[in-house]
Amino acid sequence: ILRIGRTAKSDYPISEDAYLSGQHFAVECDGIQARVRDLGSSNGTYVNGSRIQEVVLKEGDSVAAGGTTFTVH
């Protein structure tokens, strides 16, 4: 599990993004699939433009959180 957010409480902190929550979302991989799960963030987590709670990721998906966008590879 990899937690992404604004503070050092996250596994991957992005402190310069003021729109991220302290712990914004988590990515979990089980060897077969990867999932992204919102961690109760204030501004939400979006996959391909839709707000999500939890979703299975696919190659090329776009994950937006705060002012940062990630592309799944």
C-alpha cells in the first residue's frame, strides 16, 4: 500500500500541492490488479474525471488529486 498526500504522514508526500489532504489516497497492488482508494480527502480523488471512493486501475488511467495528476503505467 502506497499512501499519497501532502504531509510526511504519507509514504509519498507532495508538500507543494496545497490542495492535497495530508493523506489523500492510497494505491494497492496485489500482483494481479492495482486499486486506488480515496482516504477521506477534502477535495476528492478522480479517475478519468469521475470522483471515486475505490476503483481498479487500468493502463493509461488518469488519477487526479489536489492539483496533481498521475498517469497509470
